[in-house]
Amino acid sequence: MAGRLSALAQGAARLGQDRDRHGAAFDEIVDLYNRLRASGAWPVVRLLRSVRRRIDRMGRIAAAEIARPREQIRPPAENEVAYASAFLQAKEAKGLLNAGWYGAQPLAASCRFIQEPLPVGLAPQARLKYERDSAHIEKKYPILSGDWTSYRLCNLEMIDRTLGAVAQPEFRKSAPNPSFSFVSFFHAQACFAQLARSIAQVAQDWSDDKVEWIILNNDPSTSDAELMALAPASIAQWTRIIGGEQKTSVSAGLNMALKAARHDWILPIDSQDLILPDALTILTHYIKTFDRCRFISAGAVDMDEDNGVLRYRRHEASANQIHRAGMIAGHLNAIRRDLFTDKGFFDERFDLSYDHEFALRIAKDENILLIPEYLHGHRWSRERRRAHKTAWQNVVTQHLTGMLPNRADVDRAKTPPVLDIDRARPVRTGATIVRSQGSRPDLFAETLASIEQQQFPVTPIVVAHGDGATYAKVSDLCAQLGSKAVVLHAGEPGRLRGYPCNVGLDYVRAHADRFDFVSFLDDDDIYYPNFARRLADALQFARADLVYSQANRREPWREHEMGPELFPAACLVASNFITNSCFALRTEALLRSDVRFAENMEYLEDWDFLIALLRKGLRFAPLFETLSEFRIFSDGNTEQKKFPDLFETCHQICCDNGRQAAKDLGLPSFYESLLAFNFDRRPPLDDRSTERILSARVLFEAEWLGATA
């Protein structure tokens, strides 16, 4: 023993000498640097070389440190007592560089479990390391990345303010000595034994009446006995296995396990993850400190398939920014049992993001506690699918509109109009209204042919706008072309452009049993051969009232160009992007909405018509295909107008009606339209297009909040 003590004393002396030597070297570097600063002249070659050698040596040490193998979360063997002790010794692993939040309030240092000074001096280096680790994850698992344009265009600051104003209700206090139920969904043996050993390690100091593990066996090929054999014998007495008869979804299986759990706090944990030591002790501290909180989310250590540490995931946002920051409340949560009683269980409609959906549901009404300590390891896998991203988008779409602030004017807080329409009804036939004065017979012939050569049954309804001679001329043209078009007479030449359209719509209304949809085409434009078939299919399968598509633009004697780009339908309140030749309207929606074209507008009557349909609550759906072509002959399609003042008047009418539509529909309608729009199917947004969408959003917000636009 004396010899061992002597050896330890000698080792300590050597360490002290090394410390002194390194300290002296550092002092020398500082002295050299100060001498360089004070010299005032460049002929200090020896000094500069000395500094360079010192810097090179320190660089080699840093490079060697960076090249060291990554530490691992090492799953314990069954007979091991120590588990990942190195994890808790590092500053980062202790959560000292991680933030904590209770709703919108940062966690006070006195509330933390680990009472150590925060390593402020290490923050810059830790930030660089965190960014490097995050970039490594994005490179290694690229399938999980991707920009969701619709989400980026939301006013997330408004949502933050809404959640930031949530006051914690006065729930009953939690018991000071809580009990815990782990619940897991078993579907494969990979990594499950590691989870079982980690749970056994965590619970070894807890009595059987304070902890249990409920496992939903979702693998009928694995018996309960085989499953129990994967777990250490020490936890057999408080482990229960349910299910096993037939497969179910993850959320449904966990709900079964939740209902079987007995203890105060529920900890759902994935079968491929690990829970770290002292997890229950740390959770008990926060349960006592925040005794009315019912939802506690721990920090996560991202790890690879081999348990290598990829990143200590930071809390980059407060709990009230859960919509902005994504999965900040997971993947290990401690949930008080009565929260499920009050809010319901996991929503089985969102199976791949059930935990995130539950967190969003809770954050709407009460504060979530994000603790800085890392209590579990979350395993990343290359087998993850883009479906996870889609599931997350569906969850956000479900909840985002519920986070919007209430209207300032309660009297206006009414639901948008909803039309009782049978959208499952088959779409078999259509009608196309063509207004003409017979002044462009060659172009008119192409227009008529493009309708009658459709691969889907469409009836041309030609409306001759003019006197009797005009009607006779248009009728003769149709007869000469061998057309079976219905020719109608809009016999008041002095009336404006909406008048002949309404004549055609009145005919469709009177013969609604013959036509399932109606579309429009000017007598110098054309449909492409699959126009009617594609729009009819979209009306039926998208359960929409109006489907709009892309159109090409052609100037005389030039190649065609792409016409206006598509946007979410709600953007119609601020600008038009749907040409008259590229949409189809369900006939039943026309009848129930009772919308007509304005007859006091020389320009933009088609945009005004679309705004009126939107205001009535019709369901719009985009079809990202080019199905028609409009030609630049008439004054309505040219940028330079013959009557600019009249055009400006019509534009103002549309803007006023758009503002009224935004007021009637409400801000949630804008978000529903925005989040449902697939921006991946259209060209990337430029600054002008982005501004177009934001202008519509601002208009909806102004009307929703009662501000003066």
C-alpha cells in the first residue's frame, strides 16, 4: 500500500510539473505577443518565427484532438454497474451549454438540477462544434432535410406571441415522490436489448412500486417469453408485455400501453433509443421544482447506428416557439397521467409524428418545460423516409391555424361560408363558354377545334355578343366549321364583357343536369388536347370546386412562353394569376354560390369573378400542368392598356373586393391555402413572387386583427 501511495505521489508531482511547464509556455507566448505589439517595427524575424513555431505546435495539438475517435454511448453489459460515466463528466453532456425553458421563460440557474457555473468561456468553441456536428448529421442523413416553402412564408412571430401569452393553469400539485411508467412499442429485436439494459440501469435504485415498464408487443412472430428474455432478469418483476396477437400502428399501440400503465408519470421511449443514468432522479427534481407542470421534455443526444455521439442537441428556441423550431419537445417526454385524461391520447391519424402532434396540442393551453439535461439517446437511421417530413407537415397544418390570435372584433368572429356540395359526384361532362363577336374567324376556328377535339366530352357554348348581324355571322362560322356548338345571343352590344359570360352561365344553370363543370375560353385562345380530362380528374379526385392550371402565353409570330406562375388560391385577394382559359368550375358549386360576372368592368372581370367564388368558400385546387394557351391580341392581355384610367378603376374594384373576401374568410383560410400548396411543383420563388404572397398575408392579417390596411 505504501508503494502504491508513493507511486501516486510521484505521478501527482509529474502532473504538477507538466502543469507548470505548460503554464510557463503560455506565459512566454503572451510575452512574445506583447513584445511584438510594442516593437513598432517589422525587423523582428526571430520573434515572428518563434511565435509561428508556437502557433504551429498548438495547431498540431488541436488537430490531434479533433481527430480523436468519437465517444460512444456504450450500452452496459448485464453485469455492469457503471454506465456511460464519461458522458456526465463532460460539460456538454451535463447540459451546461444547453438552455432550459418553461413556456416563454428561460430557466433560472437556481432551478437547474446540476448546480455548476455555466462555462461561458467555452461558448464560442462549443457553438462551432455544434454547427460542425449538425452539418455532419445533415450530410449523413440528407433524406431528413429539405425546405418547406409554405412554412417559411408563415408569420411565425405571430404564433410565438400567441403561445408566449399562455398562462399556466392552476392544476393540482404533483406528488413530491413521483412514480414512473416507461411505455415502449416493440416491433424488431434490433437495439431492444440495449434499451432494456439501460432501463434496468436507470431503475436499479428505485423500488418496484415506483417504476414499471409496459411493452406493446407488435411482432406476432416473437413470443412474450422471447421478448422478456431480451431484458435483464432484474426488471422482470415490474415489466409487463401486452398485445402480440396482431399488428397495429405505433400510436395505437402506445395508447394501449398508456391505458395499462399505473403510475403518475408516463415516459414513452422508442425501442431503438436509450435512456441515460440518473434520468428519474433528474426528472424528480424538476417535478418538485415545477410542481404544477404536466409536460417535461428532456434534452436528446443524437447518436448513430453504432451508438456514436453525433451531437448534443441544443434547445435553440423556447417552448412557446414550438411551431417555429419543430421537434423541440421530444423524443423523451415525462407526461403526467391526468394530461392524457384531459387532452386525450396520441392522435392515430398522425402515426409518424404522434408525439409532436401531442406536444403542439398541449402547448396551446399550458406551458411545456424544456430541461437542459440530456436524459436519452436518440438513434438516427438511414432507413428513415421522407414520409416523416410529410407527417410533420400534416401535423403543423392541423394545428397552426389554431394558434392564430383571436379577432379584435368579436362580432366579426364568424366561420367562413361552407357550401353543401357533393364533391364525390362523378365528373363526366363539361361545357366551355366562348364569347365572340366573329371578328377573328381564323383564330375562332382554332379555338373551337381545340374544344371539340378534347379527349373528354365538352360542349362549346358560343355567346355572340352584338346585334343580329353579329349573331348571324357567328352562327354561320360555326356551321361552316361543322361545329355542334350551342350558339347563344347576347343581344345588347353596349354592355361590357361580363354580360356575355353571364348569358353563357345562365344557359349552364338551366341545363345543369347536362354539365358537371364549366370552363371559359376567349375566341383567340386554345386548349391543349388533355385540358378537359386532366381538370375533370382533378375536380373529382381532389374533391375541389374549382381547379386551376398553368397556361402558356404567345405573342403573334413568336414562340410561346410560360404564363403566370401558380400561387395558393388565397393570394387572389391581392393579385391575379389564374387566366380565364385555365380553370374549371364544378357546376354544383356555380349553382350553390350563385356568383355572376360583374357587368360594370371593362377589364379584370375574370379576376373579380374568381374573388367572388373564393369569398363564397369554394375549394380551390391547383394542377401543376400546362393545359392551355392564351394569345396576346386583345387589349385585355396586353400590358399597355388603351384606357389606363379605366383599367386602374377596375383594378381598385378587385382590390376592394379582395379585402372584403379576406375579411369574410379569415386568416385561418389563408394559412390553410398556403400550407396545402405544393411549392415543389412550381419554379422556385423569387423576391417578386415572395412579396406577392406576403402582400396577401398582410391583407388577411389586417382584416383579421381589425387593423386599418
